[in-house]
Amino acid sequence: MKSLDHSRLTIFMVLFVGIILGACEKGPNFREFVYPAPIVDDFYPKQGYIGSTITIEGADFGTTIKAVKIFFGGIQAADPIVVENNKIEVLVPENAVSGKVTVDIYGKQDEAAADFVLMPSARIIGASTDKANEGDEVTITGENFGTDISLIQVFIGAEEYEAEIIAVEETAIRFLTPNVPSGSIIAVVDGQHLVGPYLMVGIEKIGGTLIGHTGSWGNNAATTIQAAVDGDITTFVDGPTAIGYVGYDLGEGKATSLKSVRYVPRTTHASRMNGGEIRGSNDPSLSTYTVLHTINGTPATGVYTEVNIETEEEYRYIYYYTANGNGNIAEIEFYGNVVEKIAPVGSLIWVFNMDGQNWGWEPQQSPTAWSVGGGALQVTFSQTSGNKRSDLMQKTLPVKVHTGNYPIIAMKMDKPEGARITFDTNNGSFGNGFNKYSTDYADQRVYYWDMSTLSLGSGAVRTNEEISFTTFQFKIADIPAADPATGYKIYWIRTFQSKEKLAEFLGL
């Protein structure tokens, strides 16, 4: 009995202490925030397009963007762009439908009395031309343009270059081309910004004979220079070495004053275009050139980047060059005006840097073999005994020289040691004999004749005179049988305004 009383006393004491301790412990302090329901008074405009900005007016919207949800016909829009206590601005979502505009803030909702009406979006399909001169009429074709001319604007390239609109139909907008730089056609249709095709203003897309490095990485036929001009931005050039280039030769007597260039990088190696150059040259060897633009930074992939070219100079050769990017480029386009460009009388340049292109020069005396490759015209003598010989004759005639404007004619040549070289014409040879060349730059393998100081045949010196020749050749003869040379190579033949200009060209 005593044991039972003791147990009851113990239980009672435990309960008593628990009650005391529980009474002394302070409970959690919770604050409850009560947000008012939003009140939607109105919204405007009552109709719009996907991407249009809609303004909702009312009260108790708060200022927390993430707390606000907007629905168009039950379709939720992205986060609002502006939230103020009495105003919300939001973009009509991509998949919106006509219907109620509902505002939801922390689960409490209200909606406008009027329905929002989704309008069919305008769309540009194309343009009537890709090039136009100032004042030319151009037609944009598309859908859902409406007929209210006051709701439409057209720009070229940027919104500071506005065009005059002359007519609007549901499927067409007609405008007059302004005197502005070339650029993409931009149409603003009732607030919708639409980007259309590129319009060349007062210029044309330049083409010609494709020039550039030969071959490709791994001999891949799909990545040669042709890939840069095939109109496909998914193909690309990948050269066999770090140095690469691609562009156009406009042809004899043609040149362009380049106005703009558009390019797309190789998608996986866009950074390789950083530091690339747009160049212009009138030198077939491209040894002398002008850098018209340098690409600074990595261009965007999958789209054309356009750069304007500020120059009044005219060039026969225009090209993209990279010193360390393997010529990686997906597409390149040149824009300007092609003009007639007659080379100054006496300015002659023949460079053998294009495989198979001999520029009218042909070896004589039936050489065993000759070809143009590896940067040189290469000739193999046919003689197996006695003296060796193979003259080099120009077949594109007449050849005009000017002994005043361009008196120096020079060639870079791997010359057989014992060769006798005669610069010969139908009026006789310059200097009236063989080996009348100067050897000042023989260490550069360069030999030159000064036509302003050498007699022509047995006649007088023809100083400061234009002369037209129907025979124009270099006799390369009398190489002794003992001379081990089996042929010769000529890298270029050029005229210069002076000996100093030749030295400058040689970098001396």
C-alpha cells in the first residue's frame, strides 16, 4: 500500500513540474500579412497583337513584379515589365487568345469588364527588289498590314532613316527609296516591329572571279573557299593553314568602290574571325593592299553582320583575310558599285600566284614542260645537248609601256647562272643586246631594266614616251650545257615608277 502511494506521488510531481515549465515557456510569435485583392478598372488598348504592350489600370497592385500574374483569355503572360500600385504594363504572350484580362496577385484575382481582342499579327514575306536607287519604288509583300497608312512606318537599316510610304494594302506596302545607307527593311505596323529583307541602296552586290587560298583542312571538298559564297550560312571555309583569304577579282578594267560588307562566322569557331581584315588591292599578287576594315571581337553566329566601308578608292581585288583563323568563315558578301578602271598607261603587273594562270606569257623553243604553280611560272628546258634555251613571250598584244611614267620593268626569277637574257621587242631590244639588266637587287633574285635610259634597238633612247609593242618577250638563251640548271622559274614581272618604288616594293 505504501508503495502504491509513493508511485502516485511521483507521477503527480512529474505532471506538476511539466505544467509549471510549460506555463513559463513563451510560444512562437507569428505575423500574418493580409494582402488586398487587386482591383482592375480598365485596360488599353482593347485590341492588340502578340508582343503588344497592354496597360492595365486599377488599384492595390503593389510593386512586386514576381507576385503578379496576368492572363489573356486564360493564357498566362510572362512577368510584367512595369508594376506600380495603380498600373501594370505587360506584353501579350506568344500563344494568347481573345478573352478576359485577369490580374492575379498572391492568389487573389480581378478581371476587366471588357474582353481583349487579339488581332492577327502582321508578317513580311518579301520585297519586290533587293536593290534600288534613291526615288525608286519598292513594294513590301506580306500579311495583315491593314489599310490605315497613318499606322505604318518604313525605315531602312535604322529608325533614323525613314522612307515615304505611298500606298498600303492588306498584303502590300509601297514606299519610295530614300537616300540612305543600305540596310534591312523595317516596317512598323500599328506598333509591330517587323524586319524584312536587306535593301541595297544605290549599290549592287559585287561578284567576279573567286580568289583565295587553295585546298582545305584534311582535303575536305566541302570546306574550300566556294563555301563562303554559296549562300548557305551552315557551310564554312576551313583552310589547310592558319593563313586564309577569300574574295573576288573583278576582272581587267573593272574596280569597285566598296561600300559595305556582310559576313557570317563559322558557327563553332566564330572567334576565329576576330582580327580578320577586309582588304582592297589593285595588285594581282595582293602584296600591296589597303585594310578597309578590321573585325574587332567575335561576330554573332547564325546571322549576318554588316559593316560600312568608308573609302573613295577603287579596287580590282576585294577579299577577306585572316592571319591565324584558317580562313574560317561561313558567308561573305561585298557591296558597292562596279566601275570602269583603266590602269595607267605603262602600269604592268603579271604575277604567277594563281595555279594555271600564265597571264598570256608562253615559253618558246618547245620546252619539255612548263606550268604555273607554287607561286611561279616554271619552265623545263627541252635541250639534251648543247646550249639550253626557252624564251618567254607575251601573247596578249599589243603591250603598251610608258618610259616616263613607269620606266622600270623588273622580274623576280630563279635565273640560270650562265643565261643571257635579252629584253626584246618588235622595235629591237632595250639596250641593243643581252644582259642589259641591273643587278642592284640580285640578292633578292630581282633583275630590272630602266627603259628611260636604254636605247631601243640601234636607235635612240625613248625617254618619257608611250610605246606600243606587237612583240614583247624575254629571250632566255645560251645556257651552257655544263650549267646544271634544267629550267627556270619566274615569280612576277612588273613595271615601277622608279627604282626607289621598286626598292620600296621589295621592302628595302
